[in-house]
Amino acid sequence: MTVPVLPQLAARLREAAHPGGPPCACGAAVTLAERPDATVLRHAGVVAKAHAPDTDPAGLAFRLATAARLPDVFVPPLGTAAATLGDRLATLWPYGTPVDPEAPDDAPWEAAGALLARLHRTPAAAGAAPAPPCPAPAPPPMRGPRKAAGAITRLRTALTTTGSAAAPPVLRAWAALPAWARGAAPMPGPAILCHGDLHLGQLVRYPAPDGPWRLIDVDDLGVGVPAWDLARPAAWYACGLLAPDEWTRFLGAYHAAGGPAVPAGADPWPALDVPARALTVQTAARAITKALAADRPLDEVERALVDACARMDLAPAELTPGIPK
């Protein structure tokens, strides 16, 4: 983040948390995330986010309008116009209580499945219809494949200075994916509204502390293949990292809420296979890149992801659960 932006973001956040009031005693803003693609601060009950420098203003406008019009799916933004802070666009949001990583048995898999189904059933154009006479912003593509491609690019960059025996099977698995899953071609099928980066960190209770579960983070929202939103849990399940009952709870809730990504009462894997492979490769690539940066070996979970990529290379059907690994 450029130097002027962080203080500006913190000042905007304090003003939003205490509009027109005297200086508060809440203390400094708390940094919730600080990455090249996003910086997120919290002050009292408000969260401010500086989006990636290459964020498309029109795409973000669609995403903010969609979140505002779907309060039964998303935490709604505090306003649908992004501020410009240096080279970044910034948005304001109410704070929600995140999933407790220390209580895995309480993970809201049913809520995640139901929220995704509601989102996938929302007509893309209607999801962001503004008040007249403003024209409706065009739905952007869901950014999941683009993010996966970015993870591979960062891995290849890391490999130019440090080798890794874990990288070749991951890169071969990536090359075997169809072009659309690598962000190299348009996504197939009807234009269905998708979150684009679903995982448990994208769910919060709103209003805090114990309101209903809602989705956050609209940066990757757009139209595309809805199975992508189910692919990370599917990949974890296929790799043995998600218990079968948790996968069943998630998929069952999605079916019960009428989700269209996978057929109810039929094998879901023909629809999930390619997105699950892509998310497995993306997560493995990130793991190797982080391990190389820290000069450490892969841990057990990271090794399981790389092993799954190797199975894709040796026997394409072996990502599917139920096949001995």
C-alpha cells in the first residue's frame, strides 16, 4: 500500500464510526488484513477496505450495488459509492462476527450452502438494479479463475530464484485444466451470479455479535460457473481435509435451498470436477509459494494438496472421493 493511503483509510474509518462526533476513546484502528490486493481496518463497529490497485471501478460499482440489494445474502455496504484514496478504491462496511477458527465443530456449513443457493438463484441483472435514472452496471465476470491464474503466476515467479520438487505436479495439473478454468477463455454456460471466493472466512454474523450468517468480500463476485463456489469445500473433501459429514451438510443445505450448480439426487462430481481441480491447484500453488518465501518445508496439509495434484497428473479420475489415495 502506498504511504498516504493507510492514514487516509484510518481517518475515513474513524469518521464513519463516529460521524461528526468528538475524538473517541476507542483507540487506534485494528488491522484485520494487509495484503497487496487488500487492506482491511476496523474501528468500533465499522470496517474500511482498500481494494487492489487494479480494481475496475465499474465492476466494483456492480458488486457494491448487488450486496446492497441482497441483504439476505451479503452484509450490506455503508454506501454504494467507493472513495478514491491515492491509487486505491475504498469502501465502508458494518462489522460482523467472523467464524471462530478454534471451534471447527461449529463451522456454519449449512448457512454457507444456503447463502450460496440464494445468490445463485438471483438474476444477475436484477441483483444490482440501481434507482432510476442511473443505468444498471454491467455484470462483470466472476474472478475465481483469474485468481487461480494469479496464484500460478506468483509460483512461477518464486521458482525463478528457488527450486521446489513439489512444483512440477502442480504446474502439470494446472496445464491440464480447460482454458476457462485457467482464466484464459470465457466461462461456459449461463451467466449465474457467483461469489467467486467462497470459504469459511467469508462468513460473518451480522448484526454482530450473533445475527444471522451473511457473506462478505465482494471483490470476486460476478457471473460465471456456479460450481466454482462449491469447489473449495469439494476439493478439501476430495483431499481428505474436510470430513464427509461436513461436506454432506454443506451440499445438502445447498440442494435444500434450490441451488442450481449441481443436480439434486445425482452425482455432483461431473459439475464439480474441473472447479475442484482448479481450486486444489490454486491452493497448492499458494502453499508452495509461501513455503519458499519462508524457507520452510511444506506442512502436512500443504503436502496433501500437492499429492492431490500429483494424482490428477497420474490418473485423472482420482480426485473424485472414494478412490484410495
